[in-house]
Amino acid sequence: MGLSLRPFISLGSQNNNQPDAPRAVEEFVARDKANKAWLENAFAKVLNLDSLGMAILILGFTCFLEQLHEFRMAFTKPFMVPIEAPIYPCRRATYA
């Protein structure tokens, strides 16, 4: 089996983190949850495929860098995130 590539692109102005706009915050929270589920699923699929390794291309805003690190530490095969990919850190919304 070859290398598994998992592209991730997150769009949105300021990551839609606009605490003064409740609908934007709702979208931010829902997307953040979906993004984290995508990452978990991406690693599960690669493990099930018995790939030789994994590469993730991340473009845009993401709040799952900590989760990515946790999965990476548990992943025993070659892994890379291309450094050319501009990754903007998450700016957490203020929500209850």
C-alpha cells in the first residue's frame, strides 16, 4: 500500500470567530467539531488501509493542531505536514 494523502482546507474570514455575531460563533463551533471529527476519521482510515505512511496538507484556520499532535504521537508510521502549507492558528471564540 502507498502513502495516504489527506488534504484539509478550512475557509473563512478570521475563522468566523466573531463573538459579537452569535450566528458566526455557532458556525465556528459546529465547523470546529466537524473538523476534529474529520481528523479522527482521516487517521482511522489510514490505519485501516495499512498505508505505509500519511501526509496531511492543511490550508487555512484550524483548531485541531493539538489533536493532530496527539494522533501523530500515536501513529507509528511515517507522517508529514508540508511546511509550505500556511496554517493559521485558531483564535478561539468566546462562547458558553
